[in-house]
Amino acid sequence: MAATALFSTLSLLRPIRSRCRVPGTVCSVGRTLSWTKVLDEIDEKLAAGDDRSALSLVKDLQGKDGGLRCFGAARQVPQRLYSLDELKLNGIETASLLSPVDGTLGAIQTNLQLASLAAGISAYNLLGWTPQDVFYLSLAALFLWTLDSVSFNGGIGGLIVDTVGHAVSRKYHNRVIQHEAGHFLVAYLMGILPKRFTLSSLEALRREGSLNVQAGTAFVDVELLEEAS
């Protein structure tokens, strides 16, 4: 699945046949029968949990016909730490290096709370609830909120907000996809094999049984595999 998803990502990024130039080689991004067979085989090995065989297959076919093209093609440069003075001297705003603030889910959560309050007021007026009914309902809501916060670290609430966010906000939905595609593609070009990914909290719950995860990408840990051998 992960390998096939990468092929789809590359196809979307470059609908026309494109080329990724690497020192000494030229690799083309295009749909070939042999490539799709390799993708299927890699997906089968990853699905079976055989990460080492999947990684070995990718590296054995690297640069050959039918192999994954452009895998590890990015040229890496030595890491260098810059001081704040150096950044300012070069006209780089340090604030631009921080993660962008996303207020989409916060706004959705606020709207859900307002909608719940409006629904409660409407039910109070239409159904003839007594103050005692409102008290017990509020107590039950407080109990559920506390249970979620303590037992699931807010995972159920986050699941609801994230699911609604994907359903009502196309901007949020697309941003999550683009964010994970960035992780996926950068890792691939650096020679790190993507293993699996999720694009929503609901998908993470269904596939991984995990709460408190909006989206994420997992990779084959090369160093861990080498240490285990």
C-alpha cells in the first residue's frame, strides 16, 4: 500500500513524464508493468511485516530496470547549526522556521461547542426539561469529558473534531494530505522507505487502533534493523 501510494503521489505531482537527474544516472518517473509488479511485491512484504526483505528488494533493484526510480536520489548536505545572529544577518525571519499555526480545528471545536449549547437550549424549551434534567445531563457530559481526558488523553474528542474537520473543511483535508505527502516524498528521495500512512484520526483508529493521532507516516527503521542483525 505504501509503495503504491508513492507511485500515485509521484503521478499526481508530475502528470507528464518527468525526469529526476542524479549524478551518473537518469531516472524517469513513468508507469511500467515491471515497476508495478515490484510495487506489489514490496507492499506484500511490508504488509506481512517483513521490513528487512522489502528494504533489501528496493536496494537490490536500485538503479536497475523495474526498480523504484529516484529512491535515495536526493543529494544530502552536511548539517550545520546557525546562530540567531547569522540568521538575522542573512535576512532570515526566525518565525518563518516555526510550524505554522492552524486554527481550523480550534474553530471547528468552538462551533461544535456552540452547536451543542444551542441544541441543549432548544431541547430545554421544546421538550420541557426541568432544571433537574439539565443538571443531570450536564453532569453526564462532564463525566464523559473527564473520562475521555483521563483515560484516553482527549482522544475521543480529538477523533470527533478531526473527523468533522475532514468532512466540512476541504482546505483542512487537502492540507493534511499535502503534509503527509511531503513526509512520504522527502523520505523516499532520501532513501528512507515509507512503510504505511494514515490521513485521519478515524483511519488511524481503524487500521492501527490508535487514538490521539490525526495523521502520520511510518518508515522502515534502517538503524533498528541493522542493530537487530
